[in-house]
Amino acid sequence: MGKLIQVRLGENRPVVYVDDRDVECRRGDYLVVEVDRSTEFARVASRSVPRCESDKKFFTSGRIIRKATDADMRQIEHNRTKAREALHGCIAKITELKLDMNMLTCEYAFDGSKAIFYFTAEGRVDFRDLVKELAKTFRVRIELKQIGVRDRAKMIEGYGVCGQHLCCASFIKDFSQLSIKMAKEQALPLNPSKISGVCGRIKCCMAYEFSVYKELNRGLPRMGGKIDTPDGKGKVINLNILKRLVHVDMGDGKIVKMNIPLNDSPKDDKK
């Protein structure tokens, strides 16, 4: 049974699986790979894994040709220089054509056969004339890709409010589905400035502990609900989900603390 390895194509393209062909490489190494009948450079994103024919996620996108040599690295750097020049030229064309789009970056395929431009826009943009002008100027195949705000943050990079490098720009390979329910389940304040990342969407880290909070939240009363305690009925004023600790206001300034075991499910009065 052969093995596959996860690699990230080019500068900003997705992570795919390719045949490792017994090439010894480590995470972060540069490779030259054959994908879609063209030659690309890629960076290793994971170790080799056994091929599993029944698992669709292990679909092979290409094969490794070799580890990048010094000459290959010089070619990659040369392509990056060309991409920066092409980006400036593209921005000038956008201004000339008065298109409502924000061009972010550009990258060349390793073999120089195509240039890929990434942009953001509020809506759909008719960029057919722009593609013609760019193809005429750079004499390569042109691809324009409109991306979302999360992909934009991944490309630009930066630091989150936690002080760490953005998760999307450091180790996240694919974006997962996020919802406001994750913040509610973790009893976080539903303040956009508190739960939103630099991209303006819900922080990716909301998903990290969601399943744990969901399990520990099972059976806990809701905030503001009334529950029975050994001292009588009171109103829930605070929840510590991780400790499963409930603060109950009994009235007249009396606060009672209750630890609720995971298998216990107290009934709260919704009235």
C-alpha cells in the first residue's frame, strides 16, 4: 500500500494529498510536484499517511517529482519577484478600468505557465476585460479568484487579541463552520468586538472547546432561570460551566453556590 503526504500548493492555495513516492521530507520542506498536468512548488504540511482507498479525503491530487533543489528555490524566489511586479501592474489596470475590487496578492505557478490573482469585492465583478489586458501584458494564463474575508486575513496575517499569531495564518488548513451558538454555549458575551476576529467573523478558536462546553453544559440551568436549592427556590445569576458551579440569588442579598454533577439535571422554572 502506497503512502500519501499533505502539501500546500504555492503561496496561497489549498492543502492537497500527493503520492510521496518514498521521498524523505519533513514538515515545512519545499517540494516540486506535478498537479493537474503542470509543475508546481509545494510545502509539506504533514507526515506521510497510508493510502486509504475508501476514504475520499485521501484523494490524490498529484505526485512528488523531487525535493526542491537550490536551483528550484532560486526559481521560486524569481517567481515571487515577478508576482510582485504583476500585482502592481494589475492594480494599475484595475484603476484604469474603474473596477470595484481590492486586489490582494499574486502568485506564479512554478513553471511560469500561469499567474493567479486574488481579490476581494462586495459583489460580483465583471473582470473579463481585465483578464484580457493582463494576458496581453504578461503573456501567461491568467486566473482571478475572489476570496472571502477569512481567506483575506489568512493571506495578510497578523496577531489576534490573544497576542498570538493568527490561527488561520499559522496552522489551520481548512476553515470550519462557525456559528453564534458556539459563543452562547460557552456563556460568552454576545458582543461582536469580543467574539469576532480581525476578519470580522466569529473567531476560529470558538470551535476548539465547543464540544467540551457542550458536554459540560448538559443539565445546567439557564441564566435567569429559577431552580430549587436546599435553602429553597432561587434565581440563577452566574454559571461557571467548566466547574459546573451555579450561583443562586435567594433574595435579601443571600447568594448560594451549588455544584451540579454531570449526571445531575436540575429543573429550572422558566416562568
